[in-house]
Amino acid sequence: MSRKLNYIITLTASLCLAVFGYAQNNELKLVDSLVKEKQVKAAYGVLQKIDSTTLDETNKAQYYKLFAENLLLDNQSDKAYLYYIYAKRLYTKLDDKASLADINLDLVVLLNASDFENLDYQPFLDDYMDYAKAQNDPALLAKAYMQVGKCFINNQPEKTIYYFKESLKYGSHTNDTLLNAKINHNVGVLYAEHTSYLDSALYHYNIAFKEYKRQNLIDYMSYIYNNKATVYEKQKKYDLAIENYLRADSLPIKEYRKKNKQLLYGFIADAYEKNKQTDKALEYLKLHLTYKDSVSEDEQNTQILDIQTRYETEKKEKENLKLKQNRIWLSTILIIVLLLFIISYYAYRNQKGKKQIVEKEKELQSQKLEKILKNQELSSIDAMVAGQEKERQRIANDLHDNLGSLLATLKLHFHNLKVKKDRLKSEENALFDKTDELIEETYQKVRSMAHAKNAGIKANESLLPAVKNFASKVSLANKLVIDVIDDGMEVRLDNALEITIFRVIQELITNIIKHANASEANIHLTHHGDSINILVEDNGVGFDVNTIKAVKGMGLHSIQTRVESLEGKVTVESIESKGTSVIIDIPIV
């Protein structure tokens, strides 16, 4: 009966885990579809509901990859790079070569389009090319050559032409019509922007557009209309340029909508002005300026006034061609208005400048006061940390030297008493054995506490071994499995920085033991470029981040203060009943 009950319990637990895993898989599929539809906010909402600590390695790798793709859509390329590296590490462990190839290509695109000066895309591109050649897959080779060509498009267009032709050659051997459309799109951009073969650009644009329209890819159709309009503008076919710009504007695009609208309206205004349709140019210039946040109000008024002046002057010239005196009068009025505007503008600018100087002085005084308070707070925390280090050493020595010695002596005397006692009864013998076990257990716990209290970075070892040693000791002494994962931690850091990072990690693990009721925790240490990233995550009870109070002391407030003193940043993410993640980024000066 007991065996049958155990079987039922095991089966029920397995079914629950299967249902939970199925739900998590469905959530990842939902995120994938939202990212493909560029629904950034909705994707964030689902990602935050997923408990990544419960995912297996395959699903966790996909979780990191999707998070990276969504961050990239949100123009957060630095964080996207970090999550791509997390995904790549897991795919490498899983030996999933196909997914690794996709990650490498994503990293090439990210690094080639961003300004990461210390990170080179070439190693990722080489890995992708090696995989594509080994697979002898035309689709993979087409993507590879297209990406290589894009890397040279601004500096060596002749190389780009060669690689794009190779891409077209391999793409023609596949059934991937969208891939071939994208290749033709890139070839069109090359011809339009870097050569004089504008008709060739239109030819390749039309091939790409036909497929985009067939698949109803609105954003890509909008890009083609924009590209074709640019070509027509270079050919001075302004009517065709305006027609294509307006077609682009009529499409309900989703990707980077605000930025694209800003650029598009500027292009339309420029095309109308070149086509001598100044009223339309004014209309679209106003729309362009509405979207352009970086242009000041004064600059906007100046540009509108400039085109409006030209429009009004041209209109009056046509209407009053035979009325010379009236035209001179209107011109005089216009000059007076313009002078008044200039005088008003400079008066306003002068007043605004004085106000800015006063506000700057107030801001400097506020910053000085804040710096003084910050230094005072850091000094008090330094003193607290120094005191804790000294107290930790004293407690460890007392435990080892005094209480440890007493327990060892007690154990020796107890053992002698047991040996010398003649003909022990069985009950007395069992009592002696049990007492001996308790003394031994107490002695070992005292030794463990002494070593844990005295844990730190030794002079002859770096941060990573110290963290692993600490994690090992804590795992033995507590019902908590701690995994340390590192990337790029071979080079030693400044000793003071290593000690600070170690104590921060020690404090975070202590918080997990005290409050999280967790069974598993991960410590990620990543050294990339000029920064150190620390990620400490657990599968504990979690908490509401908004309820954290900035209480001074050796808690999260102290950790945040120490990290900020190193120009770093602390991010706490937690979901109740699902766990907590603390992300720390520290620059290396």
C-alpha cells in the first residue's frame, strides 16, 4: 500500500512538472512571436513573468537569446550583448552548433552597427563562416557572405560588390525567397549609395519589393519606397521621388516608427522644396520638426520662418509683379519684422544665458554638498567594513583557538574515561557513543564557522578562486547549492577592487541564506571590455522591490553605495515566490 502511494505521489509530481514546463515553453513561444512582431513592451511583460531559475539549459538559452533580441529592438545594445553572451555560453555547453551560429551572426550584426570600440566582430564572423562552410548549406553561406559584404560597404565598396555577388550566387540555390529579397535589397543600397549605377539599384529594389509585398512585410516595403525615392531624387525625378515617399508614409510601420517618421518627413520636405512646391515643403517640414526632439524651439522657429519667408516672397512676387512700389513696401515691412525677430531672439538668448548661469551655479553648489555627504557616508561605511573585518578575524581566532581547543580537550578526556571504565553495560556504552558523536559534531561545526568567518582573498590567489572557495564552504555548511560561472576572469584585478567585489558577493549570499529560503543560487562573473558584470540569482521566495527601504548599514543600501563609489550600477529584479536577481556593473578604470 505504501509503495503504491509513493508511485501515485511520484506520478503526480511528474505530471505537475510536465504541465509547468509546457506552460513555460508556451510563454517562450509567445515572447518569440512578440519579438518578431516588434512588440517590445508586451515582450518585456511576458519575459518578467517567466521564472528563469526553473528553466532547463535549453529553454534558458532561448530565454537569454529572446531577451537580447528584445533589448536590441529597444536600442539597448550594451545589455543585449551581455545576454547574447549568456545564451552563447549555454549553447556551447549544450553543443548546439546551429543555435551557436545564429548567436554569432546576431553578434556580428550588433557589433557592426554599434560603437563598441573594444569589441571586434571578426571572431564571431569567423566562427559563423567556419560553421556555414562545414555544413555546405547554401542558405547559411548566402547569409554569411551578405553579412561580410555589409561590413565593408562604407570603406571598401568594391569588396562589398564581390561578397554580395557571392551571396546572390548561393542564395539562388535555396528556396528561401525572403533571404534572396534581403540580399537584393542590400545590393540595391550598395549601388544607390556607393556607385553611379542608379538604374541597377532600382532593378534590385524592385526584385526585393515584389517578395516583401507578397509576404505583406510592411516595414520592409516602406524601406524600399524610401530607397527608391532617394534614387529618383538623385536622378532629379522629383515627382517620382515624392510619390514613393508618400507611399512609404501611407504604410502603418511598426519598427522605430517615431525615428522613421522624423526622417521621412524631412526627406519629403526636401523633395517638395527641390520641386519648387514650397507650400507642401512647409507642411512637411513642420511635421518633421514635430518629431525631431533634438532640435531646439528657437531653431525650429528659425527654419519655419526661413521657408515661410521664401514662400511669402515668392507668392507676393507673382501677385504683385506689376506693382513695384507695393513690392518694395512689403519687402521693407518684412525686413523690419525680421530685424525685430533677430533683436528679440538675441534679447531672449541673453536673458536665457543669464538664467542658465545662475542655475548652473546652484547646481554646482548642490553637487559639492552632495559630494561632501557622499564622502562622509563612504568614510563611515569604510570604518564599518574595517571594523567588521577585524571582528570577523577575532571571532574566527576565538572559535578556533579557545572553544575549538576546549572541545578537543573535552573529547580526549571523554575518550580516556570511556576506555578506562571496566565492563560497561550496553545502555551506558550507547550513551557514551551518542555523547561522543555530539562532541564531534559540535567540534566540526566550530571549525566550519571559524573558516567561513575568516573567508577572504588570500595574497597569492585572485577573486575567482576566492569566490569558488567561499561558495564551496557555504554549500557544505548550508542546504544551498551555489554554482559559480565565469567568463574572462583569467586576468587579476586591482587588489582593493577584488576585496570589495568579494565582500559584496559575500553579503549577497548571506542575504540569500538569511531571507530567501532558496535551494539553489548562481554567481556569474563576467569580464568584458572595460567592465566587470556580477549576476547573483536565487530560486528563493523573492520580494517586492518597491518595498525596499534605503536603511543605512550592511544591506542592499551599503552594497549600492560601495558600487556607486566605483562608478558602478546595481539593478535588483525580484518576483515574489520565484526568486531574485541582483545585477552589478562596475567599470574598470
